[in-house]
Amino acid sequence: MPKRRTVAEIESAQEICRNTIFEVQDLEEPTDADLTRSDAALAEFEELEVLRAEAVEYEDRIEVVRNASLAAANVEPGDQRETEVTRARRGPEVMRRVDPFEVLRADTRHMDKREITRAMIDSNLKALEAFELPQGYEGSLETFLKRHARDTSWATNLLSRMRPEYVDGWEKVMTGRDLHLSDIERAAMAVGTNTAGGYLVPTHLDPTLILTNSGTSNVIRGMSRVVTLTGGANKWNGVTTAGSTASWDAELTEVSDDTPPVAPAQIPVFSAKSLIQASIESFEDISGLGSDVLMLLADSKDRLEGAAHATGNGTTAPTGIVTALDANTNVEISLTTGHTWTLADIQNVWRSVPVRWRGKSEWLMNPLFLGEIQALGTALSASYSTNLAEGYTDRILGRPVTVSDDMPATSQTTTVDNLLVYGDFSNFVIVDKPGSTSVEFIPHLFNTSNNLPDGRRAWYMHFRNGSDSVNDLAFRLLQDKTTA
């Protein structure tokens, strides 16, 4: 039978887990591996907490038995143990409800950076439990908190926007009932007013924080590397390099300098807007603004970003993956024959991606072209089938296939058309500004005929996003061949 661990031993193991979590939090930009290590440490900490509770209960029972053996009624006169009897009585256990917003009122000057960060993460997650999150939510807020909780002003703002006073006040402002704000609600709303005068969306409704996989059309986001910015930054700054080259060197000979050239990578975030109008009469029937209007605004954001991440122009919108590769002739490959798919063309694209990225590469194309590729089986008796009872294949040459209606769908022989992308999408970076979505309520819109109001109101949403390829050589862009 394994030896039972003591409370002290378990708490020592928990301290190791706690140090790992704090270590990741101290990183400026933790990698996915760092976040995985932090999640594993947190899971182990929670498992140890269960064992610690059991150990405490066990040691308490031992203490009860020991005290009972020392009780006066159980001690023979003259027994030396009688002098050791403890008269202390354990009081009733009291369950104290934890207020997640207590940290907003507390004096944190005595706390170090790690303690404040941990308190902000715990408080935000505790406050989030009070809200019903949309179907398909994948824990994005938890990830953002682990990554950016050291930005205490940002984390504090998120927590403040989950206070009941803020949520209730925001609902009133967004339905034109500003005069009904209480003094507490009016004060709470001040924390969510951005520099342009709009009100930041309550945290549990913010589509840049509460990401879901339900109904999303932006499949490129799920394939790519997503980074986040907080504060006033409007550009993501990184570096790119072709990597170092090792060499075989004889014993006691000077090693060659294999330092690779490093180039800066900078991705700006662009402003995006969405407007929803409604008649004044419809306000009589409106209920649940957060679940209705914001659902529409979040959907418009998702579709706008999806199109931009595929073919955005990079000047007034984020740079799409097709746009980025189309500007680099080194990664372009043409069909052998115009508007004619062959197995050799597909194999050529697969083979052209360097082996260091080929093992993690994925195919991205419009479903129109995937259907044409699947029809190769008719002409070649190859690996594909035109059986209409079967769905489209999800793998080509062993690598995953993703289809998107945002990808190009035009194929003709008079112009060079882009057909598909194959590569390692960790080299395509999407830049988000989580928690920056703001909404303004416009009480009256004016008709363009005589500049007079016509009974319409509107909600105006603003958010920012960016994207670009940081390493074109990790991809290949297949194009149609022109015969013009």
C-alpha cells in the first residue's frame, strides 16, 4: 500500500506548480507550449488540492482520536496524560461566499506583481461563472488572461465590465435610457468609455474576448497563429529568420559563425465598423439586447475578418494569405495546363514546400476547386472518387484540407487566377485586440432628403484586427495558367 502523503508534502508539490504558473505569467509573450505547461501545472495543482483536503481531513481525525484519548473521562487518575488534555473546542465551519469584485476595492499596494496578477486572473474567472456563455465557447478569455494578466490595467478593466452595475447600465445606455441610470451605474460606466466616446462591451459579450467555434465562417483563424495586443499598441512587432545552419567541424578548430540574419516583422491593426439600424417602434419589442443585437454584430465581425484573412488588400484592411503570397513570385506555382487539374500538379505543390514546414502544412481552397480535384478519379482512376453519396475529402496526400468560401473561386484561361494555398499556417499571423470592442448608441438618424430625423436609431460597433504572412517561403500558391 503506498504511503499516505502528508499535508506538508502536498503543499510543497503545490508550490512547485504555483511557481511554474507564475513563471509563464512573467513571460512577455508566452508560446503555446508555455501555455500548455501552465495549464498542466494548474491541473496538477487542482488535483493536489483534492488530495490536500483529504489529507487535512485525515489528520484532523487523527487529532480527534488523540484528543479523545487525553480527555479527562478517559484518563485514569494519576495518568501523566491528564496534564496534556486540551480544552479547546473547534467552532462551527462557516462557508464564506467569495466576492470576485473585492480586489477592485482592496488596497493592493502591499501585494507584489505576481500576487496582483494571480488575483486578477482568479477574480475574472470567478466573475465569468455568473454568465451564460454562448454555445461553442472555447475558453479564449482564460487564455487571454494567462497571456496578458500582467497588464493589470487591462485585466482590471475586464473585471470592472462584468460588475452587475456596468452590465445593467450598459443595457440602459444601449436602449436610449440614459436618464434611468442610477448614480452607481453612471459611475460604473465610466470605466468602459473609450477615447472616442463609445462604450466598451461587457466582457462576457465582447466578441474579441469570447471566441466561439459555433457558426463561424472564419476558418483561417483556426489554422493560423493568433497573437494579441493590449493597451494602446496598434502594431504587432516580431522577427523573422531563415534559421541557423549547423556545420561539421574538426576537433579543436574554430567554429564557423552560423548566426542567421534576422529581419523585423510588423503587422498593423486596422479599424473595422458595423452599423445596425432599428425603428423607434421596434424598441417597444426589444428584449435581451446583449443576445440579439450583439449576436448580429459579432457575426458581421466574423464574416468581415474571414474575408480579409483570405484576400484582404493590406492597405485598408488586413493582409490576406492569398494577397501576401501573390506578391511573392518565389512561392507561386502554375498548373501545367490552363484550367486542367492533374495529379502531377497537386504533387508538385506538396513537394515544393520545404520539408521543415511540409509536415505541418495544410491545404486551403474554395470548395469549388476541392470538388474539381476530387473528380480526378474519373480520368485517372486515382485515389479520389466522384461518388455523390460521399462527402468531400478531408485530406490530400495525407495532409488536412480546409475549405472556405472566402477563398478565390474564379478559374479561367485568360488571366492568372489564384486557386489554392498549401503550407504551414503557423507562419500566417492574425493580430487581435481583445477587449477593445466598443459600441455607441445613436438615438436618431437623419434622412438624407432634408436632413431631418425619420424615426431610426442605430448601434455602431468598432473593433480592430490585423493579419499577414511572416514567412512566405513556408507556403505555396497554386495559380491557373493563362493561355491568353
